[in-house]
Amino acid sequence: MTRTLVTGGAGFIGSTLVDRLLAEGHSVDVIDDLSSGSLVNLTDARRATKEFAFHHADIRSPEVVDLIARRRPEVLFHLAAQADVRVSVARPAFDAEVNVIGSLNVLEGARRAGSAKVVFASSGGTIYGAPIPSSLPVRESHPQQPLSPYGVAKKAVGDYLHVYRELYELEFTALALANVYGPRQDPHGEAGVVAIFAGNLLANRPSTIFGDGHQTRDFVFVDDVVDAFARAAGRGSGLLVNIGTGVETSVNDLYAVMASAVGATSQPHRAPARPGELIRSSLDPSRAAIHLGWKPWTTLEDGTLAVLRWFRAQAEGSPAGP
Ligand SMILES: NC(=O)c1ccc[n+]([C@@H]2O[C@H](COP(=O)([O-])OP(=O)(O)OC[C@H]3O[C@@H](n4cnc5c(N)ncnc54)[C@H](O)[C@@H]3O)[C@@H](O)[C@H]2O)c1
């Protein structure tokens, strides 16, 4: 059993990671301010009264440093973030307070706690900027030229992780996540389109596709992503590692897969392309295979079906859970 701490553990990816860590017999502390996450996501976890503790705290607060130092996690998974790119554009200082200053508090806490390892949720969709098509799927060696304050913050934390490793021998792995989708996801997140299509298709509402729908994303299922976090607890030290499928899926194709799963025949509405939207995106996961022994295994068909089932259960008032 390992003592672990998950920041952002009430969120979409964080809570799925918490369930996995508890299932593997580890103890888990969660720090979350519930700004976008929810205790409902931790319904199962909170039954594990001996192994699980929830701390309602804001990572911007310096008290978080003492809290982490007291809890002494051996492995700290840092997922708490202001995770909305548009919010970061509208409020860059706020984004930096949470995503840079908050992350520094978490790193200070890990250092004071004598933690062995920090696994960080970075963002493969933003740190590399807008890669030219010939460099797709993007590798970790691609230059980092983020085009949003959110991407800048994620890149900066990657740099701080190197500094803490050099200065204090605090090990880290930064996972550059592709567009993560799955049960519990928020429609405003980086792969929000899956949740939006699911909600609309189940309610028989038309969906809107911006632009020609040929824009691509690398959709990776949350269970696969959580498996990468769990593996990174003991492997991949000192590295940035892409966590994606390497496959580009167009928004049109995503819609077609999900519409066919529910038997919908209606066509989506079309609207003008959104300015600044990335045209193509995918991440090369070869390094993850070598250093984490990780490969994605969930197909888009199976993963989106799990999302549709979860949304249907939510609408019918069934308990949370995939
Ligand atoms: N979902 C994706 O596709 C994706 C892609 C790349 C990177 N990421 C990163 O993965 C992590 C998890 O993302 P998610 O999709 O689960 O988002 P999420 O919004 O569901 O989770 C973030 C969690 O952090 C908490 N939080 C926010 N500000 C906080 C603060 N100041 N103090 C304490 N807790 C705070 C929220 O309440 C929430 O529970 C984030 O760091 C995000 O940037 C996500």
C-alpha cells in the first residue's frame, strides 16, 4: 500500500484515478476546492472510510503546503487546475494563480513532505501550440509554443518540475494528456464535445458543429488515462510523456459514431468555425509505450458508448458511476 494524494480528486479524471488507487489498496488523500469538481464523483471513494480522506482546500492558499507536508504522501498526483482554455484567455491572471501559483504550493508541499514522486496532468493539446500537419502525431520533442494562457501555465509547471528535480531530487512525470473523455466529464473541458453530443443525442436535441467538422482531435478514454497515471507512480521519471492514441478523429466522424450508437438520423446544425480553434491534433504515444509500458486500449465506439450509458443513467437518476 502506498500513501497517495490526488489534487483535483473530485474532478472528472481525478475522481476516476481515486477509485482506481483505492481499488488497488492504496490510501488516498484528496485536495479539492470543488470549484468544478463534485463530491458526487467521490460517492464510492467516501465509503472507504479508513483509506480515504477529503480535504476541502484551495491550492492557491499557502495552507495547502502545510496540509500536504502533514499528510506525507509518497506519491502525489497533481490534477487540480482551472481547466478551461477559454477562461484562461478571459482571465489570464486568475488562470496563473490557480495553475502556476497553486502548482508551486503543491510542489512545495511535496518537497516538505519528502514525497518520492509527483505525477502532473499537463496538456498535450495546448503546450505544443499549433503543430504543422507534417509533425502529427506530435512527439514530446516538438517545440513548446502554447497559444493560450492555460498552455503557458502547463508549460511553466513542466519547467518547475525539472527545477524541483534538480534542486531537491523530487522525481516527476508530466503526462501530456490528449482530449480525455468518459463518464463524469464536464462539457466545458478539453474533450467537452463528447459530453455535449451525448447530452444532445439522448435528449433528441440537434448538435452544432462549428466549421466544416473536418477539424481533428485525439480522443482518449479516461480509464486508459488513469492507467497511465497509475503506471507513472513508479516509472517514467524526469519525463514529459504523451498520453493519447496517435489517431486523429474528426468532429464529423465522432458525431457519426455517437449518432449511430443511439440510432439517431438527424443531421447536426452547422455554424461558422470558431476563431483560434486548433485545426488538427494528435499525440504520438510511443514514449508512453517504452517508459510506462502503456498503450490505449479503449476504442472510440466502446468509450463513447460508456459515456452515452452514463449520461442516460444520470438523466434517469441512477447512482453515479460508469
Ligand atoms: N479533460 C481533458 O481532456 C484534459 C486534457 C489535458 C489536461 N487535462 C488536465 O487534467 C486535469 C484534470 O482535468 P479534468 O478534465 O478532470 O477537469 P476537472 O475540472 O473535472 O478537474 C479539476 C479539479 O480541480 C479542482 N480545482 C480547480 N481549482 C482548484 C483550486 N484552486 N484548488 C483546489 N482544487 C481545484 C476542481 O474542483 C476539479 O475537481 C487538469 O489539470 C486539466 O488541466 C485535462
